[in-house]
Amino acid sequence: MAPIRTQWTRLIRFVAAETSQVHLGQPVNATLDVGLAASRGNTIQAHEIVGSALDPAAQVTSTVLTVKQLLTPLSREEIKYVRCLGLNYFDHATEAGLPFPPMPILFAKPVTSLIGPGATVVIPKAVQPPKEHLPDYEVELVIVIGKAAKDVSEADALDYVLGYTGANDVSFRKLQMATSQWGFSKGFDNTNPIGPCLVSAAAIPDPQKVPLKCTVNGAVVQDGSTAEQIFSIRKTVAFLSQGTTLEPGSVILTGTPKGVGFVKKPPLYLKDGDRVSVWVGNGIGTLVNDVREEGAGRPKL
């Protein structure tokens, strides 16, 4: 199976200042961290992409548009399913005092949990006060599947990847630790930023060399690399495809490195007014999101 080749290298989805409509585009500045630029109110321009993000034949045009608002790289309607790996980094398992899992630990998220760059992470009333429920941050590399994958081998697994993006898998630890099923504690509405750029798989030939970082209110709390993954990107795609079709638009969160808040002494938890930034390297960029407790103020969606 041949790898997916796209016309674009870095794809963003955004509302354009010129049209007030949603467009796809490739940033004019090939090295610009669009998420960081958007958080600072800097001007971002992009060559319009005509077609679907999931269609490798989508064309980059000469039309230049100005970004008014960054959105998730894929719309909720385009995302088929959100699968996630837990405890998938050697250093994270070690800091949590947990054994390395012999098989991937899996959970799923509803698409209603996903938000874009600059949107507000909402702490629902159901998991307040934060001091008790321990809302936590998790910087992650995200796989986006580009063609139907079923029973694929590790050797061929990367041929099915359209591209990679970033995420902050905000987790509510009290509920997570109360049960073996993590979907509820990690799936609340408007809690999981994703983006800012979707970088083509061809531009990241080795996804086990991607750096990741998370800061809370300007302080670095996570600084790691996908080299620490227990189950590599190849292993993850191959495993999840066994007997199950991964449709184009399937999104896979691949776990987080060490530095999460709930294992710190004292625990570090997210609360109203915090600002969380997660950065994923290789051109993906930074997600900057403020945190609001439901009922404390109007969130930005």
C-alpha cells in the first residue's frame, strides 16, 4: 500500500476575515506557529485549499485569505471516531508508579468534547470543585487516518496516516480513578482542544521523534518526546485495525509523557482562570486555551 501524498504540508481550518466563512488553508509562512500567533492576535495568512481535508487531491491555490478565527483542523462532522490510548509513555507510567501495560489501554471520546485553538476548556459543574476532582492537562500527538485501514501490518501502518496534529486530553482524575472505564471522565463537552495544524504524514516520516511540551500559566510542566511511547504509532494503528475498520477521519490520541498534575506533590490541578498551552513539534504548533468553571463566566467556543 502506497503512503498518502497530499498537495498540502500544513493544513488549517479557519474563519476568514474576508468572507466570514469557514475555509481550509496552508499558512503562507511555512515556519509560523499559527496557534501561538493566533493567541497573540498576530495576523495569519493562508493559501486557500480547495476540497476536503480528507481528500489527498485537495488543491492549494494562490488565493490568500486572512485568518479571523482558528478552528479544529477537522470539523466534528468529518471525525468518524475518537480513540485514545492511556498510559502509553514509559516515563509517565513510571512517575505514576504503574506497570507498563502489556496491551494498549483504550478509551473513546465523543466528538462534542473537541474544541479548537483559543476556545475555552470548560470545567462542568458535575466535576466541581476542581480541588476535589483534579482536572489535569495532557499534551498528546494525534493521528488522523486518511484511508480505510483494516488488519494492517506494522510495516504498512503509516501508509494509512493522513497526518498528525496535537491535543490536550483534559482529564478529571477523581472520576477516572473511580472506575476502569475512562470514557466518562475524559469525555465531557468542550474539554479537549485539538490542533492547530494538521501536518501531512509525508512531512513527519518518523513520528517517534516528535517533541511535546505543556505549560500552565507560563510554567513548563511537561517536556517530552514520542520516543518514550510504549506502543509506537505503527503498533497503535496496526493494533486498532485488527478486525476493525479505521475509517478516514478516525482520530487517535496517543498518550502523554511525564509531568501530569495529579502525581505532583502537592497535586497541580486546573482551575478557573488558568491558561494552558500544549506544543507539539514538527510544524504542528501550539494550542492555547483558557480554563473556565461552568457558571463562573461565559466560555469562548
